[in-house]
Amino acid sequence: MRQHLVALVLAVATCLPTLGHAAEPVNLNQANSEELIALNGIGEVLAERIIAFREDNDGFDSVAQLAEVDGIGAKTLESMRDKVTVGQ
């Protein structure tokens, strides 16, 4: 029984970084769809819109520019602000 509990705890601990929270800020100018979806509040459709915006505008100049992506409002932007970056 103890072995099963230890295995379960290890399995859950291994999955924690991928349960809707990115461990390090996600670079909006480099992230793929899966990396964007890992952010809380970003689904498949919104991830594709972010990528399309990036391609159409030669990348993001600032995190605030996310507000220009259809479907990202002020609340979503504020909840993501510390989880994303545009790189150096």
C-alpha cells in the first residue's frame, strides 16, 4: 500500500508544472500552441490567435500588445502579465 501511495505522489508531482501554470514566463514570440495552452485561460483557439497575431505583426513588442488579440480582454491580460514575456 505504501509503495502505491509513493508512486501516486510522484506521479502527481511530475504533472504539477503542466496543470495550467507555466513554471517560467512563456515567450510570446517563440511559444508554440501547447506552451500557450499551458497558460491559465488560454485554450486552443486563443493560442492560435496569439500565434497568428505574432506572425502578422512580426512578433510582440510588449506584453501589453496581447490586448490587441481578439478574445483577450483587460482581465485576461492582467491575469497573464507575470506569466508571459516577449523576450529580451
